[in-house]
Amino acid sequence: MSDRPEIKPAEGRLGVLLPGFGAVGTTVVAGVEAARQGLAPLIGSLTQLNTIRLGKRTEKRAPLIREFLPLTALDDLVFGAWDPIPDDGYDSARVAGVLERHHLDPIEDFLRSIRPMPAVFDTAYVRKLDGPNVKTGSTKMELAEQLRDDIRRFRDENGCDRLVMVWGGSTEIFLRPGPVHETLESFEEGLRNNDPAIAPSMIYAYAAILEGVPYANGAPNLSADIPALEAAAAERGVPIGGKDFKTGQTLMKTILAPGLKTRMLGIQGWFSTNILGNRDGAVLDDPDSFKTKEESKLGVLEHILQPDMYPELYGNLYHKVRINYYPPRGDNKEGWDNIDIVGWMGYPMQIKVDFLCRDSILAAPIVLDLALFLDLASRAGMGGIQEWLSFYFKSPQTAPGLYPEHDIFIQHRKLKNTLRWMGGEEPLTHLGLEYYE
């Protein structure tokens, strides 16, 4: 194992930049400000609520993560955003309909102080969304330079010592990596030539990495997970991670599937369908955007269940995912799962799950944790792909050729052991033999 990194102190202000200032972005910002004013708890956030066991169980050492490692304090966070819709934080939150007035009104002045910068946005990549607050330029490289200017100006105007960027924008159409994505040189040539294989989220990732800003992708589209940007991030020591926040139905899959597999119970079929009515639902009503999301959601079970290793249990699994746009539901998504499982001597059983979740409520603590952990990684000199943050993603980014780990319990153990290593403590194996010798 490599030596423990030296972590620079979390001094000064941390700017959190959010491409996309709709339901998720406003919910994150409102939640953090409400917590700073003592108005609401940040339930769901590991950085704020989770403890970390150190040493043996008998030692009874379990500090909060934020007390064990030097995470940036909530009071030192400053927020900025881009969005094609120019609404300020309060108006955008009202339109999103996630949070109720009794949470929004006490912090209205603060929310109104955050106005999104003009976005790099193109309806060719997100067809079901449009707005007037959009940058113009003759080339995509020009747009990238405008984003870099925004980043530098935000840092200066807000007195930020460090920045992080977390993509919370809409799901773009499905794209596969191609020649333009191979090297930084080919990518920059593509920016100058307006290559259609370069989507807006990639331009944000490029601008962030070149400005030394850690970047996480909360949507399933290609973004920083292309060879050109992965190499650029590693060379520049910029932490990156992604992709697609693990919130509702997929969160349940990564909890349930490992449990069924540990008992060696077979699974014949897993049918999943969702209804939601927020901006995300409208965007996913476009088949090309849905294809991007579908790829992200479908890969989870195969990696967890390992059908090649257990063909008699999972070799014929039929996995179907559907997302349906249903405006009356708003941000309160409903996910139904029907799981056909097989037990002793081949007898069939069923599990039914009906998860009435609030998508942005589940995503908001992920954004906060990623911002704080990416900043920690940056101060520890940990550049490139941060696989230890897989816990937060549906499609975890990994080193080339390395399959992603989707089991949420293994992901959690990896995250905690990485934090122990960063803090100079021994990773936990949970072997426990020492208690019985």
C-alpha cells in the first residue's frame, strides 16, 4: 500500500459549482443553508452524520468522519451555478416543487442571491429542455474558454481558495466514445471544429480539469469518462468521479441484489418501471436520452450477480427497465420492482418493491458529500479517477480495463477504508479472529 498522503488543511472558502440549477441543485443549496441556520438536518450525508470505526471493536473509537479528517466546514461553502433557465435559486426551487414553502421562505434572500450564469447548452443533446440563458460562440472551444473565464471570475469574486464542480444537469443523448475522445489533442481539435461527438457536459468537464477543479458527473452521459479527460485529470492531479447519482430504484437494486446473491438465491427476472414528472422525467421522455439512462441502470445487476460465475443462478436473468414521464408526480418518483427469485430445489418466489422516493431529496446529500470528498482528495494530492467514491454512482468510473464494483456494501467498505488510510489508520478486514485467540 502506498504511503499515507499529506493532506493540506481545509483553510478558506470552497466554491461548489453546479452545472444545472434545477431540482437537484436548488435542493442541495437550500439544504446546506437551512442546516447552517439550524433549520433542517442533513439526513443522508455521510460527511455530516456518519461515524468511522478505527481499530478494534474493543477500542470503542468511532469519531464522525468530519472530525476524523479535515473536511471543509459548511460555513465555508459558496455556491455558483449555470443553467439555461435564468431563474434565481428561490424561483427555480419553487418551480421544481421539491421543497415546501416553510423550508424555502426563511432562506429566500439567500436563494435569490444565487443566479445561474449563462449555460453551455445545446438542444441537440437535450431535446426536451430549452431556455434563453445560454452562451454563444462560433466554436465549442470558445464556449470552453467562456466557462474557464466563469470559473476564474467566480473564484475571485467570492474569495474562494478552492473549487469543485458537480454536474447536476439533464441526461444528454446517448454517445459512444470515439476517436475525438482519445487524446487531449484530438479532443481540443474537436472543440475547435465543433465535433458533434463533444456534448456540453464534456465541455464543462474539460474546463474544470484545465482549471484544476475536481469534477464529478451526476448524470449517465459521457462526460469526464473519456480517455482524453481521464488522462488530463491524472496528469494535472485533478480528482474526477462519476457517473449518475445512485438515488432511487438503482439504490434499492444495489442493496437487494447483493443480499440475494450472498444467500445463493437464483433470480429469473427483474422488472423495473418508474413514473416521475420533474424536468428529468421530461428529458428522459426522449428515447435517445432514455438510452443513456438505460445503459447506466442495466449494467448494475450483471456486475453484482456475476452470471458467468453462477450461470445456474443468474445466467438467464431477464432484466427490463422502464421510465415513464408522468407530470402529476413531479419530483416524487415512484419505482416498482418485480423480482422473480428461485430457492431450494428450484421453487419460485417473488419480491415486490414499491419505492415512493423523492429523487432530489436522495440526490442532494450525494452532491454535498462528493463536493467535500473531492476537495479532500484534491488536498491529499489524489488526482485522476477516484474509484473509492463509487458508493455514490450507478455507473462507477474505474481505471481502463477494470470492471466497476456495484455492490453497495463493498463500495461502502472501500470508501471507509480509503478514509482510514488517508487518516493514517489501518483498513478494517472484519476478520475478528484476534478477539478469540
